[in-house]
Amino acid sequence: MDLREGQVAVVTGAASGIGLAMARRFAADGLKVVLADVEEAALEKAAAGLRQDGAEAHARVVDVGERAEVLALAEDVYETYGAVHVLCNNAGVGSGAEGRMWEHDPNDWKWAFAVNVWGVFHGVQAFVPRMIASGEPGHVVNTSSGDGGIAPLPTASVYAVTKAAVVTMTESLYAHLKADRARVGASVLFPGPHMLRTGLWESHRNRPSRYAKQAPRRTPYRSLEQWEAAMRESGQEVRFTPVEQVADLVADGIRANRFWLLPESEHSDRQIRARSRSMLDRADPSYLEDFILD
């Protein structure tokens, strides 16, 4: 579909990082943008910045893990603008889980699934039927991750499992839209190809009390800056992809009606080949050996 002036884009997790970059890119293309996020102060600041740049921006505080709040977002958007052309289910959190899987706090899983999986599903159900019914071209972009969406990441297994679920959910959505000959497309986004400076590293700041850990963490949360310093001290190169580059990938992918929004990367390609080969050969997942040795 073409992205053009007057269309409406809804982005969740839009107060910062990838979400805000997408909102800015859509605004630059002349779209009206709706920003949804759980963090009110950051959300208002992001919307104010867009308006200052001449964009039409509408903001609403939303916890995408709460179905009623996503449905209310849809009602608000359709009452305000009467249409939605682009939906980016982008909100996501890290789980904060520690140790082996059998040691995880169940609330780490509940919270990560509420936002990363149920949040996407709520967005699909709240918006897609109306997008289809309008008869206008539309597109849905669901944010996954190479960590889980491409290959398992056992050191962050909760997050990885949720992102694998987003891929399968989007594949199913694509098939259903095609079966109904809808004028709405679907894409799954893998931000990258390198690390990203986003608020995901500090997701715990917005963790709801209903998903509070049942026992205190054994180790402090590590910030992106601390992780980066540790990597450099160990002699490992750390590269970052600008979030604006991810937003460009999304806009270009929507225009091309491209399903896999997967930037070119030798690392990702090796992971895909290794996992696929393991499955085709009915062999043990040797591509996990680096994690098994840790």
C-alpha cells in the first residue's frame, strides 16, 4: 500500500525507541499518528515533540496487556479519525527472569506474555476487523526479534519464547487475510541487524504490581550501558542500529507489501540455516552449544 498524507497510523510502545521512530517516520510521510504507551510522561513528551514538528499526533496511555484498554484505544481512534490504515503492534518488555527455566518466577512469564503476545493479539482483534470492513488498503506490523523469532536465545528464554509466538501469530494472520482476500497486509518485524538503544533494557521500571516478582532478584538489573561496558571489556565488538533505520525498513516494507521485515545480516542468515539444517537432518540443536557451555 502507499503511505500518503491523511492516512492514520497507530503505534504501540510509541513513547520511545523503535515505536517513536516509526511514529516520526509516518508523520514525515504525512500520516496522522496515534501513539500508545504505558508510560504517560514519556508519551506526552513524544507526542508534543511530533506536534512541534508539525505532525498531527494523538496520544493515549494504554497497557496493551489489558484487553479492555486496547479496545478502548480502538474506540478512541475511530471516534477521532474514523479510520486506521497502519497498525504497529510494537510494545514489548523483557521479563527480568533469572537462572534456569525451572527456577523462573511464574510472574516473569505472565508479564512477558501479557505484553509481548497478548498485546499483539489484542491489537489484532481491536483493529483488524474494522480495517478490513473499511475496504481501504491497510497494513499490520507486529514486532518480533531475532532473539526467539529467528533462533532460540536460552539466556533470555522467556523473551525469546514470546517473540517466537509473534512470528507464528503473524504468519497465521497473513494466511487469514489472504484467505479472505482482504486489502490489509501483514508483516513481522525483526529490528536490527545490530543491537538497539531502546527502553527494553529497563522494562522493569513499568512492571505492574499484579505481575510483581514473588521473590527479590538475586542480582541487580543491568543497564544497557553496563552491558555494553562489560562486552567491550571482554574484547567483543558492540554495534548498534539506529532506530530510524528500523523505521525506514518498516515504511519501505509496507509500501512493498513485504512480509519478512528482516534486515540483511550474515549472523541472522547463519542462525536460520543452522536451525533449518538441524530440523531437516533430525539432528540435535548444535547451534545452541555456545549457550549450553555457559
